[in-house]
Amino acid sequence: MSEEKWIDDVLNSLEGADHARAPQDAFEGIQQQINDQERSQKKNYQWIGVAAVILMVLCANALLLTDYFVSEEVAEYEQEYPEMISNYTLYEDEW
């Protein structure tokens, strides 16, 4: 019987208790927090876009500089063999 009494005591323990009430401005506060989070996420995406553009510009400059230095090396080789480049023949006795 003591088990039944304990169950009854537990079930009846909330008699006379008031219902919980939320604060008046709770809903507006939750909406404000959601809006603030959305704004901060948009700012993060903007910074990611800026970083991506900067990275693309740096990569393009690196490619252009690499191409520039390689073309200077080719120009040095061309100056070593001017007669071969001027008439495009490998042998003097052709034709």
C-alpha cells in the first residue's frame, strides 16, 4: 500500500500550483535574437566573398608573374641563336 500512497502523493503534489507564465516580451526577444543571428551570418558570408576575391587576384598575379619570368628566359635563349631564328632553317644547304 505504501507504493500506491507514494504514487498518489506524487500525482497530487502539483495541486494548487499556478501555471507557468512566460514574460510579456519573451516572443519579441526570441525574434530579435533570430534576426541578430541572421545578420551576423550574412556578414560572415560577405567576408568570405571578399577573401575569395582577394585570393583570386593573388593567384592571377602569381600566374602572370610566372609567365613573365618564363618568357624572359625564352627571350634569352632566342638571343643566343639569332641566325637560326631569323630564317628558320637548320642547315645552310637547304634548297
